[in-house]
Amino acid sequence: MEVGRLLLVLGLVLVVLGLTWLYAPGLLGWFGRLPGDIRIEREGFRLYFPLTSMLLVSLVLSLLLSLLLRWFR
């Protein structure tokens, strides 16, 4: 039963993020353009490595999962 609740909450979080991404793209316009995101563009070559953005996503997800696990114990 606990796993079901966890999946329900994670699903709701994903729905909220998806709706935000679709209907309010200006709120996340800064994402991917943070200092530390690597972008190299040359003729015939493009490399984009969002290092800082992915570290931020990892931090937020770790905090959310930590809170959820404490909430369900």
C-alpha cells in the first residue's frame, strides 16, 4: 500500500511539472541556460551539456524523495 501512495504522489508531481512546462513555459525559461551549462557551437558541430541544470535537478529530486520517504514511514 505504501508503494501505491508513493507512485500516486510521484505521478501527481509529474503531471504538475508537465502542465507547467506546457502552459507556462516562461516559468522554466531559465532552465538549461544556467552558468556552468556547457555549450559549444561550431560549423557542423553542436555540443550541449547542461551540467549545472542536471545538478540542480538531482538536488531537487533528492530532497523531494527524502521528504516523501520520511512522510511515508
